[in-house]
Amino acid sequence: MSNSFKHIITNIKGDKVIWAVAGLLAIFSFIPVFSASSNLAYLYGNGSTLKYLVKHFTHLFLGFTILYAIHKVPYRYFRGLSIIMVPVVILLLLFTLAQGNTIGGANASRWIQLPIVNMTFQTSTLAAVVLMVYVARYLSKTYDKKISFKESLLPLWLPVFLILALILPANLSTALIIFSMVCVLVFLGGYPIRYLATIIAGGVVALLLFVLLAKAFPDLFPNRVDTWMSRIESFTNPDVKAEDYQVEKAKIAIARGGVTGTGIGKSVQRNFLPQSSSDFIYAIIVEEMGLVGAFGVMLAYLLLLFRFIIVATKAPTIFGKLLVVGVGLPIIFQALINMAVAVELFPVTGQTLPLISSGGSSIWMTCMALGIVISVSVQREKIKSEQAKEVINEENPLEILSEAI
């Protein structure tokens, strides 16, 4: 067993800082998950948090297995895989949306039940990664080429809007985040700004039409638009804010935390926050670890962002650069949104804190994205290694003598 573990460690390649930060976040996550899950254990279990820790460990183990496997794949293969996976993702989203029932009181139009293991999977998380890789592939093909707006509609924007249209009815926040990240990526990829402005305007019109349709036919998408409206109203209207139960409890948790926190395992608001181990886990971290823990977590994600920028800058190809931005930036964006919701700088979105919140889909797809980023850094290391060997051979007098002989 020890030999196999050593074999895995020696075969880990790529950016070591990304590996280290991801590992530290995963290890750190057991502290707030253990603390926050005590409420769930009291409500739905026998008072023991062990099964929640085991479940979280299983999710992380599978996630890092995915990370390890993905980082071994040369990143150029993702170009072709994205074309294959886009139709697969569309079919999965159609299947997910067609369910129309509930799992544990939640809207099951976001999840599918995995047949082999007793777990659910949120298909929109896979769709987000696949779509960003697909967009990066298209932009790398058209980079430094003059294209017309019509030429980009079918190969680029049709898959984007089709996937977003299948995510939107059940998950507005995820659809908006994906659309925002796609817009950032195409902007950085050199897509004409006037074309991008047209697409954004079209997206806004499509969203308004969907809201009007949902209002006119409420049986089609029950309670979804009303939920969006209530969240926006509670965020913008001071008179309604007191009714936003989760945000108010999160603010109390943060206020109790102070500078150093109340101590690990001593959170009080975990007993009142319904999503204390997922959507609002950052509030529990601040309550127990104070500003020290809050800034520590934030700095970890900013360090990841810094390493993403370095990997993208040093990537040997345009596709590699865009790929790192496409799959890496949403991780940081999601983390910032989760933290912003906890401190009431953003409306409630339901986004988890990557690698820290409990939940399999988010962890698995975050690890997949990190694996893709590391795969790009692995290729860069191979090129540097080959260049170093060439320099050594050129400077080795014995090599020169042998070639002369």
C-alpha cells in the first residue's frame, strides 16, 4: 500500500502550488463541515456527524481521483473531447429538466440520481466545465482571424444558449454565472466587442421573455420566478431584508466571529442556518475563526487565481491559455460570490464554496477543472525539460567531441 501511494506521489506533475492549495482547502474543509453538519445530524440523524464526514471524505476522495486522472491527459485532447461532450451534456440537461419532481424537498430539475452509487449529481456543473472548454476551442481556432457575426452564431453561440436555456428554468444563478464567464472568455479571446455587446443584449431580452412567459404560465415553472424576485427584493429593499432568514442568521454569525472567532466547534448559528454546511459555510467559518479564518480562506483562492494567471501566461498555445482562463476563473468567481452572499454583498444564489462546502457535484467538477489547469502546466514543464536537455547537450564538451568524431 505504501509503495502504491509513493508511486502516485512521484507521478504527480504540474504546478505544485495549485496541488498544495487544493489539498489544504480540502483538508481544512473537514473543520467547518464537521461543525456545520451537527445541525443536520440533530435534525435528520441520530446526533452523530460521522456519516456526514464520511460522505464528505468520499466526495473529496472521488474528486481528487478525478483531478489526478485528468492531469495525466495531455490538454490538447480536451479540444476534441469538448465537441463530443456538448451533445452528451445537452441530453443530460434535457433528462434532468424532464424529471420535474423533488429530492428531499429540493427541486430535482437540477439533479439526477446516479444509478450505481446512492448519490445525486448536478448536471449543470458538468455542463459549465464542458462549455468553457468548447468555447476555448472555438476561440483558439479563430484567434487572429477576421470572422463575421453570422459565422460565429452557429458554431459558438448556439451551443451556449442551448445549454443556458436548459439550465435557466431550474437554476438562474448558475446560468447567469456561466453566461458571464463565457462573455469574459470570449472578450479575452479577441472576439469583437460590438458582436459581444449584441449577444449580451440578446441574452437580456431572452431572460426577460422567459420571466414574462413564466408569469403568464405559472404551471410551467412553479415558484422559480417568484423565488428569484423575492431574493432580489430582499437584497434591494431594506424593509424586506429582515424577512430573509438565511442572510440574517449569516450576518449574526459573522458579527459573533469578531477578529479571532468563537472557537472551532463553538458556532451557535449553525443550529439555525439551513444550508450551514454548503451555501452559507463561509459564515460558519467566520463565526468560529473570525477575520483570521475569513481572510485566510480568501487568500487561498486569490493564490489559486495568481497561479492560474501564471499557468495561462506560460501556456505554450493559445488554446492552453484560453483553457486555463475558461475553467479556472469560474472557480474563483464562484468562491467570491459565495463569500459575498454570506456578508450580504450579493443576493442569495445557492452557489457553494469550492472544495470546502459539502456536496459531490461541486467538488468533482472543481477537481476536474483544476486537473485541466494542471494538465496545461504539465505540458509547459515538459517543454522546459526538453529545452534544458538540449542546452545541456549543446554545452557538454564530450557530446560535442563525440559528434565531431
